[in-house]
Amino acid sequence: MGIANITEGLIGACLMRHFWYDTRSVDARAVLAFLLFGGVIAPAVTSLLAGLFASLVVLEPPTKLMADWYLSHALGTLIFAPVFW
């Protein structure tokens, strides 16, 4: 599970750095990139890893675990990351 958490941060950071060149200013493009990469794509990719791994341990359907992971991490990123930006 820790690997999925680290991977989520790396995916979001790499995509943001690749598509948002000017890190000194925050404009509409930066906000959209953060919403898309940090709040949609990174949690979606890592929910696959975490859901499949957790389904082996917890013996629940992987789709339920993936949905729980995705929703909790996407909402957590979108709510708390701007506070620390």
C-alpha cells in the first residue's frame, strides 16, 4: 500500500512538471493541470494497484476497494493540497 501512495505522488508530480512549465505563477492552466493530474489521473492509476493488492488481503471485491481508494485519495488531494500549495 505504501508503494501505491508513493507512486501516486510521483505520477502527479511528474505530470504537473511536464505540462506546467512556469512554476513561479499560478494561472488557469496550472489549476486545470492540478485538478486533472493530481485529482483524477494519479488516484485512478494507483487505485488499480492498491485495490488489487488489498483484495488479496481483505477478501473483498477489488472493484469496491478500487472505488474506495480512488474516491478517498482524489477528494483528499483536491481538498487538502491547495491548503499547502
